[in-house]
Amino acid sequence: MITLERKTDVQMRIAMWLIKHADYNDTVRVHTKTVEREIIPDGKGCLSVSRYLRAMRQQGLIDYEDPRKTGHIYIIDLKPKLFDWIKGEK
């Protein structure tokens, strides 16, 4: 089970990648292939990015629909809580 109570390197890399690739509406559109192979190309966490995204959605940091319904495209809405989580605020 993935928890976001304490920040790990993998969680921060995913969050920073999402913020970097967000448009002006804080929305990220990314293919599932990119999620699994390019956010963290090699090493620790590279195969479980979708699990981290699911955990982030359950914690209310982001929101997205099932990518199978959108042609294998994640349309991720970044929530203000994500930015607070990165800063360390609660």
C-alpha cells in the first residue's frame, strides 16, 4: 500500500513531473505508455507510476478518469492540495 504521509524521492519526482508538464489550467494530458516508461525511466519506482497516481487520486492530490475510457490517455487535473503537499503544508 502506498501512503503519501511522508515524501519519498519517487513521489516527489512524479509530482514535479506533473507540475512541469501541466498546462495553464493545471491539467496534464499524457498517454499511458509515457506514464509507465518516461516519468521515471529506470530504477526505483519506474514500473509503479500508475500506482502512485492512483494513491495520489485517493488522497485528493489529483483527479483523473479511467484512461481506458479516454483512449489510453490520462487527463490529470492537479488539485491545490498537491501544491500544498509539495511545500509541506497541511
